[in-house]
Amino acid sequence: MYEVLIHFRLVGPEAEALQRLARQEERKPRDQARYILRQELVRRGLLELPAAPGQNGGMNDERKDLAN
């Protein structure tokens, strides 16, 4: 399994926007950033996520818990 540690700081409008979106979607900012990254990787065809039970494909809109 590959693992990448990403450590960076957002400031100003980027930080505020991430905080606002994280609150709206009921996630921690770190989880929100991971969710956004995963969405973009899926959109570009670089990552395929398993369908959630009862769905016919698509990305599971995980809220609050993106630990897996």
C-alpha cells in the first residue's frame, strides 16, 4: 500500500473557504480537504471508488468520517 503525507498551510481566503465548506458539509477541515482531493481524482479518472451498498456506481458522499 502506498502512503503519502501531505502537510501544508492554507491562509486567507483559501483557509476561510475550506472552513466554511467543511462546516456546511459537517466535516473537519482536514477531512474536507481529503474529500475534495478524492472527488477530483475520481473526476479525472485517476481513482475509482467502490459503489455504496444500494447504489449503482458513483461516489459515496461520506460525511464526517473519511477515515477509510
